[in-house]
Amino acid sequence: MAGSGRPVGLVLLALGPVLAAAYAGAGHLAIRAAVRAQTAGPAWEGGRIDESGLTSLGVDTWRLTWWTAMVVGAVAVAYLAFGVLLLRERRGRTLILVVSGVLIVPYALGFGVALFNPVELLAGLYDSPDFLAGLPAWQPYTAWLLLAGGLAQAVGMVVAAAYGRRAAPKPPDVAEVNGQS
């Protein structure tokens, strides 16, 4: 089992950006399904549809989903980079850990926004029951992908920090430096 910390830590750290992308992809699929239901519903009055096939509500909800995924994804990539730096036998580990502690704020805010489910909120604001009815039942649970990515990266940071600390050269003992045993 010796030496298994490095690959495990890297895999856990890589899950953050992957799950942020999965959140965006699942959100896009859900929004497309809701737009199809909206345009096929009885309340549809023939509003504007853009070149990508989304209604105004679809565009707005996709933008919110996309920006949430982008913010969380950017932070997740930063955590991946920090984890790689922690694996190295260099100084500056304290600064990396402090900055990574600060970066948890945008990660948590992104999860909070996703958990608040802006897709449903905007559909209610636009008063579009057909859009709401077209959302897949699994759509509200996509926010948990961001939480899973954050938790995996937190464990990955701990594994990377522990592995890097073990790999770092030990400072000489004071008794050895003074010639005493």
C-alpha cells in the first residue's frame, strides 16, 4: 500500500472538474427537455427561439447553470493544481493550504446556488408551468454532483498533503547538528 497516496490523491482531485462538467451537461439535457415541453405545451404562444433551439427561459436558465458550473469548475481546477503542488517536495505548503481554504467559499456558494435550483426558480418567475413540467425528475439532484466533487477534492487535498509531507526530506535533528547523539 506504500506509495498509493499519489495516484489516489490525484484521482480524487480530478473528480472536481469532472463532476462540475457533469453538472453542466446534465443541466443542459434537463433544460433542453424542459424547452421541448414548453414549446409543445398549450400555453406556448410562439415566442422567440434562438438559433440553438432554446426559448428565452431556456437561454436564461442555461446561462445560470453554465456560470455556476464555470465558477465551481475553475475553483476545482485550482484545487487540482494545488494538490499537484502539494505532492512536490517544496516549500510554500502553508500558503497553498491557506489559499485552498479561502477557495472553499466560491465552491460552497456555487453549490448553494445549484441547490437553490435557479432553473425552477426562473421557470416560476417566468410563469411557465409547461417548462416546469418538462424538467426531468432528476434535475434538482444535479446539485449534489458539485457537492460530491467538492468532498472528493477535500479528501484529495488531505491525501496529497499527507503524501507530500511524507515525501519531503526530514530536517536534521538538533542533536545531530550539534554532534551529540
